[in-house]
Amino acid sequence: MEIRTRFAPSPTGYMHIGNLRTALYEYLIAKSKGGKFILRIEDTDQGRMVLGSVDVIYKTLKTTGLKHDEGPDIGGDYGPYVQSQRMGIYMEYALKLVESGKAYYCFCTKERLESLKEKNDEGLEFSRYDRHCLSLSKDEIEENLKAGLPFVIRQKMPTEGKTTFNDMVYGDITVENSELDDQILIKSDGFPTYNFANVVDDHLMNITHVVRGSEYLSSTPKYNLLYDAFGWTAPEYVHLPPVMRDAQHKLSKRHGDKSFEDLIEDGYIPEAIINYIALLGWSPEDNQEIFTLDELTKSFKLSGLSKSPSIFDIKKLAWMNSEYFKNMDEEKFFTIAKDKLAASINNPLIDLKKVSELLKTRLETLNQIPELVDLFDELPEYENELYEHKKMKTNLENSLDSLVSCLPVLESLKSWDIASIHDAIMALIEEKGIKNGQMLWPIRTALSGKPSSPGGAFELAEILGKEETIKLIKKGIKKLN
RNA sequence: GGCCUGUUGGUCAAGCGGUUAAGACACGGCCCUUUCACGGCUGUAACGGGGGUUCGAUUCCCCCACAGGUCACCA
């Protein structure tokens, strides 16, 4: 049987990292077995709708490569793929349940429901519906309906026995039916609840594997009872542990945690983000860490999914991001770094391509570019102490000597490329009988004005150009005098 | 509070009765080296606690502790 999974986000306006990981696993579960990955928009909570947020979802799936096979934008055989466009369906199915006695009308007011609530020791409220409306006669219901009283439809839960379901990551889970509340299927605004819409849609769309966060674990028995009530076969369940900010808190946008868009904004690349979150809760059979989406698809196995929550570690993402930069070819890296580079360097004489090559192995995020390349625009202010380097065996005196003696060599150079500069300076070093560092550290310092720079003396000199290099060496000499 | 679930180094994690308890990130050291970075080598660091079962438990069972989830006309 063909595997069909669905990503069913609510349009909230941004892509939560946890949701993205869920989408990724849904994609992988389907694609690793040649199945279909479906997008369904769950907008049954009208109060939470955010305009334009569906576009965020499309855009994210596109940039991450999680290509869906069916969805609102591309259609499919099981549409419509937006819940608000499926309204008639839910009521129709709810009524079927009412007819068969598996569900019932409830006219209870908010106030009455409120009075049913109990408080625990910490003052937290919880309640259980007392089935007040279950005993309503046909006539009473008819009368209420005719009078236009607002109503909901509730599922009638069994009061005895147990329900067991199997989860592919958590195994068998059993609960007492008496724990289950008569949950609402249709709300008084006529919209279905998430729980109900899900079951109906998943069945109608032939979803074989329901993948979602572990917070749904405890309501899954209700789902299964619903499938039973309809006489449908329940899907396979794959519940996922949460992605955490720290040991006790889930990642949350509200508490300042980054969404996918935020991470992109911060200079992380989609491939690295996907790769990183794939490994947050899943591990391959070997020790591979760097994966393309295709490679993930090939390696993915449900058995590699973890049961326990994992903390999102931005440091490891940063490392992974840098791995992607290092493994990229020069051209590709340049295309993604170009804009930031151009925005950071105003000097038109600087060859951005060459700078980009230097940066490739020294970068964790794109946003580090400005601070790394500022020296190409203008020499930062620096103290003379910078010339003193123990390991290079340099001090103020020999630094000055090195700068003075390299000046004529550089000035007389005819071709200004890294090889020529290298050969000329190395010849000078040999002639003077000094250590490489004694010459190169002062030059690098004079050219960069910083304790570290993207590239050494030769690279900097080449990129800065002959004129600027000589100017900066002279400036260094002046400072040291 | 009831119910459900989880607990291997600081973090991600492998492990599925017998291992010197992998690997990666981070951190420290060394090497390479014209700085930084890259690369290479290397070090510190873990099975929540208590009972069982067993010749033998990180692995199986029970209890406890801690953490999370859930108990909505939110998803």
C-alpha cells in the first residue's frame, strides 16, 4: 500500500522549527518508501487566522525542498485541501454519528460548563462533561434546534473498558475509557474541532501515517474511538517528541526562539537547517552527519526516531552551517555571499570574488561577513602592540625593520599577483636571514589592523592591490617610528 | 490532582543481557601554519535513585525521584 503522509499546519504567519521538523519527518516517511506527501491547511480556528500566512508555508516548503504532491496550490484527487473549504463534510459526518448514537447534541451554555470545572491543588482547572444533554429526548432536541439555540455535537465515549493503540515510536499505549471526556466534534460556530476535522480528513484523504507532536498522544485514544465509531481503519501513528529550548521548555516563538525565517535572516542556509533538525530526534544507522535531502530520504528509517525531547543547540547548527560553506564550490558560495559582501565593502577596487574565497572556510553564518571584511574598506584603528607577537618573534623594532625593508621590494614588483608577491617577499626573508613570521606578521598587521584577518599577508596584499598595500605599509612605518 | 510519556557526558546521540559505554557539537591541549580559520592528533566528561530477575544489567520487571504532556467550543 502506498504511504501517504500529510503536513497539516495552521496558518500562524511563521514556520515554527518544531513544525518544520514534523513536516520533514512526514516528508521522509513518505518519500523513503516512494509515497506521497500532502499539504493540508488547518484553519478551523477562525480567531487565529493570519493573513498571508499560507504563503509562508508554501515558501518554506519550497526553499527547503519538501515538495508536496497534493495541496491547495497544486490540487490533487482528495481536495479541497483547506479545511475551511470542507465545511459541509464535517457536519455531514458528525450527523452520521448522531444518527448511529455515537454522538449527540449538546446545548449547554458556557456558564454551565464553567460550573463543572474543578481545580487541582495548584489551582489549575480541569473538567469533565457530565453528559447533561445526553438524556435529552428527541422532542426536546427538535425543539431546541427549532428555537435556534446554539449547539455543539459531542462524541459519546464508552464509560468502561480500555482503549489501546500502537504508536510507531512509543509502542503500545493503553488508557481507561473512563478517562475520556465526551469531546466536542462540531463547535457552536459550526466549525469542526481540530480533533474531528483531522480524523475525517485523514480518512477521506487516505492518510496512512499520522505524524504529529507527542502532545497528541493522550488524545489519540479518542481518535481511534472515532475511527471505530465510523467503522474506519485507524492509520499508523507516529508521535514525535518536542524540540526544546532547554530542559523544561519547548521551543517557542513567543519566548524569543527563532522561527525558520528568523534563522534564514540570521545567515543560516536552508540545507543546513534541514540537515540539523533531521538529526534532532532521529539518527541514522551509521554515523553520517552531513546529509542532503536526497540522502536523508535514502537513509531514513522510522526505527531511528527518538522518544525523548531534544534541545535545540544553535552552536551545532552553526557548525553544520559552516560545514555546508566549506563543502560548497566557490561559485555557489559566491552567489549566496555576494549580496552581503557587496553591502559590506564599498571600496570598488576590491575583488569580491577573491574575498569570498577567503571567507568560505572561516564562516559560520552569512551574517558574520561584515565584521570579517570591514578591513578591506578601511583600516581599523589599532595599537602598536599588535606588532608584538611572541610566537612570530616580533617586536616593535624588528617589525619596523621588516616593513621598511619590504617596501622597496613591493614597490618594484611589476605583476601584482599572489605568486609574485610571495616569491619576492620570501626571497627578501631569505636574504635577511630572518624567520618567516618576522616579516609576514608585521605585513599582515599593517594591512589588516586586526589580530586576525581572513587571509594572511599575501592574500591581503593581493586583494588590497599594490597601491593600497604600499600605502598601508607606509602608514605602519609611520606608526612605528 | 487523575491519566499518559520520558530520563546515557554541558548539548545531539549510538547502544537493544557480557562493550575499554561509539560518534558529533562545545570545551582544553598538541601539531600544521604568515594571523585567524581549515585540516590532523589528542584530552576532560555520561548510564537519575533503590529494589528485584539473571552467572552477569545502561539494556528486562517493580517502586521512587525528577521532567514533560494532557484533562478547551486551541490546534
